[in-house]
Amino acid sequence: MTGVSGSKSPDRRRVLTAGAAILGAAASAQLWLPAAARATETPLPDGVFGLGVASGDPLPDGVVLWTRLAPDPLDGGGMPDRPVPVAWEIADDERFRKPVRRGVAQARPELGHSVHVDVRGLRPGRTYWYRFRAGGQLSPTGRTRTAPHPKSSGGLLRLALASCQNWQHGYFTPYADMLAQDPDVVLFAGDYIYESTPSATGVRRHEGSGEPFTLEQYRNRYAQYRTDPDLAAMHAAAPWIVTFDDHEIDNDFAGEIPQDPDKQPHDAFVARLTAGYQAYYEHMPVRASAVPDGPHIRMHRRLEFGRLARLSVLDTRQYRSDQATTQEGAEDPARTMLGAEQKRWLLDGLRRSPARWNLICSQIMMAETDLRVGEGKLWYYDAWDGYQAERNALMRELGQVRNPVVFTGDRHFTMVSDLKEDFADPESDVVGAEFVGTSVSSNGDQDQDAFHREWDPRVPDNPHWKLIDAHRGYHLFDIRRDGIDARVRVVDTVRRPTATASTLARLRVEEGVPGVEKV
């Protein structure tokens, strides 16, 4: 396993054991398997668990456990064309002396021999360990955690925000530091893979010979990303809550409209969406509600962490109008980011929320980005700036919501902002805070001086910005009743498999005080 140097917080409730203990399963371990399943076990190619294990979408009484059998991951998976029984086990201890649930799932070829086990009957706010077995082979051991009791109102939720991991731009070294910080949950805001063609000049080279279009090509691309050891270790250490942005399918797509409709006819792009969404489901620890229906997938959903926090995960790609290309188009009141149904769902969840903190995961930035220095506006149309009427209405709604905080990806740099009721009026009320997380590796080791020469002149035109930076890394949040303490964790390089991590900045959101401040 690769690594990043970093110190652990001394007051953490739980101390993470060595990464090898999480990923490594003792060769002598014998996972329980019912006699009926044992009788049907036949030998499989070696290395069926090479893509590791993961968990996700924690509930107070349950969690999704994931793996995918793929002994030849970069060439379709390498599994026989038949269902394979996979035994699973979840326990109170990492040696599995106290098992709490066991069962057998079917890894089916039509779903890439992926396994999604929706375990229920667990206790709230508890740490569990899990593993799988198939064909006499034992998976790595994973660790997960359930959400707090629905009536729990206190405690600490440690959440890590990550996004934008381009294989060719660098190693995923920020995850090694994230592992050391021991988050309760990882929120991934999009761009898990990149659909770009292989590059001879990249730090690492994409598999294949071009962009993925077919199901097998998307499977191969996801499998390649899953082989990154730091990413695999982090998946095995904590539950993830995931959503997608554009690069999981095609850069800057909107609904069923590709970036380049002159080159991708509608029927061809619908087939691409169908393949991409299925491969996404096959590789993510999500529930059966996310099983795609052709070129459609249900990803917006809500997760509760007691009465401390409610998290609304948005889908800002599938229901949006095609993005604007002019200021007039961006101000068109008919243009939607969320679609009518998802917008009603979001507003209903915010208005009725019993939580102290109302968290929103939006793949793309909500706060305004005025790219023009001086008079006038030049917006970043792919983000919420391109959907002004809907964004402005949402800002007014957030003014009535208790402690709204938005978590975002996409931009490949850190941008922490106050959310304003009216961005056209610098004196308008602050209604919330937004943390645009930097990328894990996308844009590589960026030239910081060049970045600030380009972006610092824009700061006076965007007074709501509190911090901008272009280092690679992730954001870490300690969420308590009285406030959210945020750290921007960055690494010195993604061009090597190891890196040094540090805290670039600390920020604070006070309970009952909209906005964010640097500490």
C-alpha cells in the first residue's frame, strides 16, 4: 500500500489499525459458507477479489457491502459466463469471532459479477467488519460503520469530501492521508473515472485505445481505477456516499445531450449512457434503487445522521437543461438544473428537516463565479451560474433553512464561499456556506503561482469567496452540534506513489450563523 505522511487526531474515538490489517485477510481464515452453497462451489481463476471491497450509504440499521469478482479486471473481468455464489459475513470484530450477519449473494454476469449486499438488522452508530468468499478464495477485510440512532442529536460526525480523480494526472495519494484521519464516512462528489483517451504523456496511462463507449470498455476503465491501492484502502476503511458528475459518461453532458452532438447522434449517446450508468452501478456500493433503467439511474437520495445532520445528495447531470452559452441564456427562467421532481424532493426535504445541519452534495458549484475582472459578469455556465433563476430561487429557500452547508466538486481546486441570497447584490444576506473540494489528482501538480496570477485578480469581483487554492487533496469536516470545523488537507505531489500531507487551511461554520470563516 502506498502512503502519505500525516498525524492522527489524538482525540478521535477510534484509532485506525494499520492499512494492512484492513486490506489483508489471514490466509488461514475460514469464512462460513452454507452447505448448499459450498456444494456448488467450483474453482475460479485466481485473484477474483483483486478489485477489493467497499461499503456505502450507511443507515442506522444497515449498510451496503460491495465487491466485484474480476480476476482479469482490464479485459472484461475474466469470469465464467454464469452466476457465482458469493458468501458474505459481517462481524463485531475484525477477527470475525463475533459474527452478526451472514448470507450468500449471487454474482451475476449480466451485472459484471458485482455483488451488492444490503445488510439490515445492525445496530446504530457501530463499527463492523465484513468480508466475502467465492470459489475457495477469501476477500480482503473491510470496515464499515452504521449511521447514528435516528433520535441521536449529539456526538461527532467526521466526513471527508473528495472528487475528481484522473488516473492519468497522478496517483491517488490524498487517500492515504484520508485513511490516517479515520473519517466516519466519505462523500464523493463526482468524476470517479475520466472517459478521456490514453495519453502517452500522463503520469499513468489509461487502459484501452480510446474513450469508453461500450459496457465492457466502461467496466475496464472502472476496474483500472479500482486497482489504485490508496483508493482501495480507503474504500475498505469506511462507508462511501457517492454520486456522479460528467466524466463518468462524457465531459459536460446534460441529460441525453452529449458535449458534441454533431459527433454523437442521440441514439448512440443513449447507448453510451446506458453502458456508463450500468458500469457505474456495478462498481459503486449503492442500493438496488440505483439499478439503472436503460439510460436512466436514480442517484438523488437522502441520508440521515441522527438529528445532527441530514444529507441530500443531488443529481445535477441527468435532469438539467442543456447548458447556456450566453448571459441571456443563463438567465432564462425555463432553464433547470434539477428538473421539477428532484427540485420538489430537495425543497421538501429541506423544509421538513429535523436536523441541526442540512448538508447538500451538489456535484457542481452553487456560489457565483464571475470570471470577468471589473465591470460586467462572465459566468461559468456549466455550474449553477448557468442556471441563474433556479439557483437564485434556491438561495432564497436556503435563507429559511437551518444551517445549510453545500459540499461540491468539479472545479479541481478549493473554493470556499459564503452563499448569498442575491449574488448581484454584495450587501445581500448570507444564507449558507459552500465548500468546493479540490481534486484528488485532476490537473496534477498545478503551478500555484500561475494559478494565483490568473485567479487572484478576480477576488474583488467575488467578495463571497473566502479561500481559493489549487493544491491536490480533499476536505475533512468534524460536524458537531455547535459547529463544523473544516480542514483543507493537501499533498505536495501526485506524481509519485507517496506524498507528504499537510493542512492548508482551517475553517469554521458556527451553528446558527450562516456562512464560513477562516480560523
